Amino acid sequence: MNQFERESEQRRRNSAEGRELSAEQKEKQAEEAEKKMAAKERLEATSKEIKNTKQQIQNIVANMQAVVKAVAAIRAQLQLVQNDDIPSVQRDKKTLEGLQKKLNGLFGEISDLKVALLAEEEKSIAEEHKGWPPEEIMAEATRRVGEIVRRLGVERKE
């Protein structure tokens, strides 16, 4: 084999390896994009569940207040002694406790999802901006995740 044939063969191999590498990079980017979207979707689903749970709590509290007022009015008309043993209010209090526990669990899940989303954002930003220092990548990832959480309205207000 002469020099020209060897060089041609080498170029052909390099070209084939380059195509394989490019295909692998595209596949890796697609997988990272899928992970990022999955984390966002889980965050959105959890945020909807939080909003529904908060709405349930508000409805139950409003119902409890209405029942307590109605019972107080009836007792006043009948001139009965006031006590706090209204069965439906007791049930509602238990339901509220359960919903509060569920809400706390969901906020814990949101926290875990934020960590996962932050990791995916860091990878994404590192790929987009290869020359950025780690501190800037982390700051940008934190900003992006914070924006997503604010947009979904699932920031925990204590």
C-alpha cells in the first residue's frame, strides 16, 4: 500500500469515527434534554397537586367556619351551652391534619425535584457555555430553577 492509499484509509477511518462520535453526542444531548423535561414535568405535576391540596384546605376551613357559625346560631336560639364537640368539625379537623401532612410531603418532593432539576440545568449550562467557571454555571442554574419554581407558584411560604 502506498503513502496515498494509507492516508486515504486513515482519513476514511477518522471520518467514520467522527460520525460515530457526533451521533453519540447527539444521543447524549437528547437523553439530557429528556431528563431535564422529565424533571420539569414532575415539578409541574407536583405543583398542581400542591395547589389542589391548598384549595381543598381552604374549602374545608371555610366549610368548618360556616358549620361552627350555624351551630352557634342554633345553640343561641335554643339557649344551649356552647361546647366544641361538633362531629363534622372534628372530622374536618382530622382531614385537615391529613392534608397538611400531604402538603408537607409534597413540599419535600418539590425540594428533591429542585435538586434534580438543578443538576440537569448545570449540565445543560456547562454544555452551552464551556468556558464558564463553575460558580457562574451554578449561579445561572440556580437562577433558572428559581424562575421555574416561581412560574409554577410552588415556593414554600412559611
